[in-house]
Amino acid sequence: MTLIPVPGRLVALIFFLLLVAKNNNCYSQTIVKQENQNEKNFLVRTKQFNEFVDRFNYKVNFHGDSADSEFKSKIPRDKLINSLFDLKDPRVDPNNERYSKKYVDEKTEFISEMILKNLSINKHSGKIIAEARSRVLLKGTPHVISIFLSQEVSGNNTVKWVINDVKGDLFNFFKSDTSLVRFIPPSSNETDFLNLKRALDDTDHLQYYSSKDYCPDYLSVFYYMINSKLIQFEYTEEIIYHIIDIPGWFIKVKEFNRNEMNSGWLITDIGKNTFDKFNYLKNN
């Protein structure tokens, strides 16, 4: 057989083309793997709060379909509930200085109780409280306040969100009376409460002249400030759900935006709770 000589330039060109083709093939494989992982992250991500509740209640799989026996055999409920926690919480990392054995034990107890008693969250419960951390402007200066909302059933059996309370440094204008010099004397009634004008002109300390049982209604103050244009609502920065629907416990849930499976709406805190909604809001 006669060998046909191949010019050196042609050999170099063939080698270059083979090298490029090999590298392109590797690059394509890398892209495919990356896309598959992104799809998996998106699939497992708890994308909506309602989806969080359905997964917590062991009602749906990662596709949003009803959780069947095959899914439940692969992923038991305790494992699924654990995946709904923020697994990057430093309190669950033994190597982190903020590690808390108390929190880890409480988390274990919580999951065990959910399984043992088959407890679930009522999606339309009035004991699901949404904390809308929002930015407002007071005379042009930005402030962050928390507006607390819960679900309420109206007369035609439809559910709506209603505002329950509001909190923030913006409302810390009620000062404590430390000097005990501001008061209305006991004999004031004999002078037709002439000193009432003096008390009401003392606008920075009006609460000093109130009953010891006086409790400021910040929501009414907030509505007044909105109506009188003293403050302007701009936008909501973050939502945190406080769930006290499960007897004996509270759960806090917020959204984590990160490109991994443990993302979306996740449990950021749990703890023992004996308060009703009114007292829970008052103490948090």
C-alpha cells in the first residue's frame, strides 16, 4: 500500500479541529449538567407560601401533585419537614459559634410532635399572621415599620387579609414619666379643671396625664398619620409569616433567594407558644 504524504500544515489543521471539537463537547456536557441542576433546584425550591403549607401538611410532592404512596415511601414526612427549615441557620451547625443545642433539640421535638400527632396547618387560619416589613416616609425621612395582617372570613364565606397591628421605632414617641412632675392635681375639679389646658398643651408628654392602664393604639395612630399625610407608604421590603395555628408552637417563615434546593419559603424559627393572637402580637 502506498502512503500519501500529508503536508505539515494540514496535519496541524486536523489536530486543531479535533481539539476544538473535543473541547466543545466537554463544554456542552458542562452546560447540560448545570441546566439539570438548576432545574432540580427550581423544582425543590418552595416557590410560594401556599406551597410551603401543602408540603408541610404532606399533601403534595415537588411537582405540586398529590403526594402518593411512592413519593411518601421515598421521602417520609419528617425528612420533608426538615427540608422546609433554613438548613444554613448557624444554630444547627455544630462548627458555628452560634450553634444552639437547645434550638436543635426543640427542632427535633417539634418535628417528632408533628409526625406523632399528625398535626397540620390550616391554610386559611386566622392564626397565620403576615408581617409586612415596609418602608414609609415621615417628613421625607425613611423608616421601616412592621404591618401585621391576618386572614378573616367575611359574610359571604370569602377570606380576606385584614390589618391587625403596626410596630416600629416610628411610634416610639410615647415617653416614660421618670420625673413624676406632670400630673393633674386632685383639687383640679374644684377649679373646673383649668389646668387641663396646660396639660393638653404639653403635647410631647400627653401620655403622662393618662391612666396607668393606658395602652397606646398604634394602629389608630398609624391610620391618622396616613390620613393626615404625615407619613407616606412606599413599599414592602420583606414578608415574614408567624404561624400560631399549631397548638403549643409558633413558626416563623420567610423567603430565602439562593440558587440551591434549600431555598424559597423556609422555616427561620420555631418555639413554644401559649399566647393567643392578640397577646402574641403584643409580645413580639
